[in-house]
Amino acid sequence: MFRFLFSLLLLSSIGIAQIPAGYYNSAQGLTGQPLKTALHNIIKNHTVVSYNGLWSAFNTTDKKSNGKIWDIYSDIPSGTPAYQFTYSSDQCGNYTAEGDCYNREHSWPQSWFNSVSGPQSDLFHIYATDGYVNGQRSSWPFANNGTIFWTSTNGSTLGIATDLGYNGSAFEPIDEYKGDLARSYFYMSTRYESEDAGWTTSAATNLSTILPWQLNVLIGWHHFDPVSTKEINRNNAIYNLQDNRNPYIDNPQWADSVWLAQVLAFKNNLELDANLLVYPNPCEDILRIDNLSTTLEIENIEINDVLGKSILLVSKDELTNATTIDISEFTAGIYFIEVNAVQGKKTFKVVKK
């Protein structure tokens, strides 16, 4: 996790060189909804690329140096993909199987915003991807799948989600591009805030608002897969076409500033005890949880990473009124401490450095 966070900071500094001086001045020092609204005002009124113009836009936004399309649904970063598309000549067209051609994937599906002008051709959420895989994804939400129905050649899956608050059909991209798609969603929710009257609802969204369960998934992906050089270059290329930027690529910490409080509120099904406290010692190797009253009927304490994976489970038989937990073996990163009781749970965020 330390390597991921270090890369995030390093790559963010690389991207800053391309940000126009003063571009984000009005957002400095803000958090929460005021920050989101300030960012909306900065990136709104962008130059709209035509829907047909997306094909030529991909020449700078989604093309590798070898002339091949950078397809997030078929790319294998650490290996050789089963196929690659050549820019322009492999443009869809008809398709019956993977590898036939590439088309325009709206990561925020068109049916969620009724194909209205603006978002219909907004490059920050549209990617050049395999047409067949795009069809398999359809308009399903992005999530972490348990049961798998179908797997693409690069490991993207269609299946049943196992995320807190959602267990319906979902599409899960490979780990390399989870953060990319999360930041595309953060952009969409910010760019079209208050401009979504013609939009609709979905299993993951209400107009341009991302539902809490989906936010929980995306914030986890955002941390797990930090901003890459690919994203920085794509952000700059789109800026040259649309005259606006994705603020969550330029300043990744703003995703937490805007949404993490909502994610934590979602994780907290019930406030168990106003006096319940979790804090580390100065060395951040020992967590202490105070005021574990027996009236709360505590079941256990669970420590999860940002993707919801359980790292440690402490049973009720091991708990005392002031329980301490050794986390010296944990790698640096963000963890969620869940105190689970019969009538609900309370969640705390802990950062180990």
C-alpha cells in the first residue's frame, strides 16, 4: 500500500505541470459539498466534442504510441493481450465476438442520462473499448463480483456483486483500470451537478448523484489503483479538446474530501455509542477501542482494507471494555475498523503511515 500511495503523490506532481496557473484557485481550502460545487463551476461549460468527433478524438486520448487502441477491456498490462485494435481501421462496425472491433464505451451508461447532449460525448467517461465486451458490460454498475457469469480475455467479469448494499448484476474491470473508472464517475457527478434534470436513475445513481453503495466501491478502487501516467496523459489530451480537466486526476485527495464522509456514514448503519472511541498510539502500532459497553451486545471487531477485504477479526470473547489491537504487521495504508453489534455497527477510518 505504501508503494501505491507514494506513486499517487509522485504521479500527481507530474500532472500538476500541465495544469494552467490558477485553474483551481477557487477550490483551494474547501471540503465536502462546497468543494464539489466549486469544482463544478471550474469545469462546467466545456467545449463539447460532437458524438461523431469521438472517433478522431481517440487518436490522442486512447491510442498507444504503436498506433494500437488502449482498450481497458482487453489490455493486459503485465502480459500480452489476446488481440489489439489498430486505430481507425478496426473501428466498429459489426461484431459477434471479442477482437472484432472497438467502439465508444460510455462508462456512465447513456441510459442513465437519457443520451442528452454534453455527457453523450464527454470524453472523460468515454473510452475506446472492444465492442463485444462493451455489449457484455451493457448498463450494469461497476462492482466487485462474487459469482461470475462471463469473463473477458483480460479478466474483466460480468457477475453478481458482493458489495455492501448491492448484490445485483455488475461488471468488474481488471485492477489496473478500477481507479480510472472511479475517477471518471467522480468527474461525471461533479461536472453535471445541478445540470441533470433530464437524467434518470439506475441501480448505482440518482441523476448525477452516485449512490452510497457505489461510492463505497469507487472510493475503494480510487485508493487501490492510484492515478497512472496513462490517466495524466489522457487528462491533458482531453483538456486540449474540451478545455476542461478531471480534478480528481489532478488532485486525487479531493475524492476523499468530497465523498469519504458519505462513505463512512453509509458504513455506519447505526450509531452504537456516542462515546465509543478508536485511536492509535503515537507509533500507530496499537489501536485502542474504548467504552465497549456490554449493553451494546458487541459481536466482534473487524478490520478491513479500502476494498472491503477483511484483514483481522477479533471475536467477542477476546474483547474487554478497553480493547487494544496490535497492527504493527499491517502495511501502510487506509483501514476501516468496524465494531459490529447485534443492532448495527460503527465504522472508523484509520491511516497507518
